[in-house]
Amino acid sequence: MTRTVYVNGDYLPEDQAKISIFDRGFLMADGVYEVTGVLDGKLIDFDGHRTRLERSLTELGIEKPAAFDNLLDIHRELIRRNDMTEGTIYLQVTRGSAGDRDFAFPNPAQVKPTLVLFSQSRPGLADNPVAKTGIRVISIDDIRWGRRDIKTVQLLYPSMGKMMAMQAGADDAWMVEDGFVTEGTSNNAYIVKDGKIITRQLSTDILHGITRAAVLRFAFEARLEVEERSFTIGEAQQADEAFITSAAQFVMPVVEIDGVKLGDGTPGRVAPRLREIYLEESLRAVMPPCRTLCGQPY
Ligand code: PDD
């Protein structure tokens, strides 16, 4: 089936979708994005992703696209047109195309932002067998820019980190700055010691994960202890468990860090439990037939 994508107001077959070669997203990585999970055909934490998108746009002084208030409908329409049950919806906004290359930002009264959305169907995401065995990570230096709280499309270094991990026979990389873990290439990082969940405090050093916020809320409700502070790779290697969170992977156990197995090298108890709660609660939150806009649930 040809995927239907969304580009600046139009729903198109993916091979007919076009963006200018002068688009600043292409030339300057001048854009931001969101990835929203889909379970059972319904969006997870849509409001959180929309709010973070608005913040990213404001921080970079990119205008909101005209369709901003219709984003929920566009997400739902892509799920419907692509007959999707599990996966993600990717959204990108760039500062648009001024019809030439120029370091100065174009006048927003003349150049409108580009808005693109597409679906990534991933049947079996909730039942991903990898969640049963866990993933292995390596550590790499965090050499990204200083505003990682803005979800920009500058993903070259995270992609390189992913490749370094794969070349080392691992699954992903945790980035380290000044001796402390910041986050994974495309996820937030956690360790568990004596039942306590430890994850880096929010700042401009990491992305403020929407899944992180939900998981910490569920952990609190389940009376699990949470400490938001930095930790080192050495401390992580001595932890009982570790895991990552993201909209694309939910909660995923980590069983090995730089070749050192955590505990007995299998997912512990806390991460699988949090994954279960996250899936249950996300489905429950999206299950009611109608929220604010009637017709389709999200
Ligand atoms: N990545 N940290 C980084 C650097 C990320 O790129 C992501 C998400 C997260 C987790 O954020 P959230 O829980 O809101 O998904 C943390 C997405 C999934 C991606 O780039 O595909």
C-alpha cells in the first residue's frame, strides 16, 4: 500500500510529496519535529507532543504553521488513510523556503513554515519481543549543541551514535558529558538501584521526554521512589536495572552497558512493570470513544 503523507495542507501519495531544495530544514537543519506513538489506532499523549512542539517553535522563533490548530485532525486522518494500528506519526516544521540560500532568517510575513507529517506503521510495537530480553548500550561523548531541550532536526550526531553502537555489536548509545550520562541517542535514560528509579534532572542538557513525564507520573502513582539527578556510567554499571523511554519504544529495558551486564543480564522487575503500566494506562487514556472533538477518539 502506498503511504499517504501530509505536506502543507495536502494529503498525497508519498512519491508525489515535494519540498523545495531551498527549504531551510534541508539546507540548515532549521526545523523541529515530534514523534507521537500510536497504539490500537489511537494517539498517545497527543497534547504533550503538541505543547512541546509549540515550545520548540517559540524557542527558535519559527511561526506556527497555519494548520497548527488542526494538528490533531491531521494526525487522525493519517492514521485513518494509512489504516494504521501501531506505530508512530512523525511531524516536522521548518522555517520554510525563501527561494535561495541565506544564513539570515527570512521574513516570516513572506516565508511560511513548511509542515510535513507521515505515518510509520510498526505492527507488534507493544508486544516487541526485544522488551523481553532488553537492549545493550555503549557510552559515547555528548558533543551535541547546548539546547537539547528543543526538539530540532539536527540528528546527525545521534545517527552517528546509533551507528557506533551497531558497529560495536550493541543496540544504542548513551551520551556522556562532563562524566555524567545525558540521554540516549533518541530516548531518555534511567537506572534503578535498590528499588529507586534515578534519571537525569530536566534542563537544557536533555530533551524533556513526553514518555518520561508519563512514566515518572505512573511510577509515583505506583509508589516507586524516583530521584531526578545525574549519574555516571560507572554507577549505571553497578545498578540493578536500567531502561530507556521514548514515544517510539515506550519503556525498554537495558541489560548491558559498555560490555558490563547489569544484574544477571536480563530485564529486572521495575522496567518491565513500568512498561506494562505505561501500555495499560496509555490505552486506557485513549480508549474513551470521544474526548473534546467528537467523532474519533485519540
Ligand atoms: N526521540 N531524548 C531524545 C534525544 C530524543 O530524540 C527522544 C525522542 C527522547 C524521548 O522523548 P519522547 O518520550 O517525547 O519521545 C529523549 C524520538 C522518538 C525520535 O527521534 O524518533
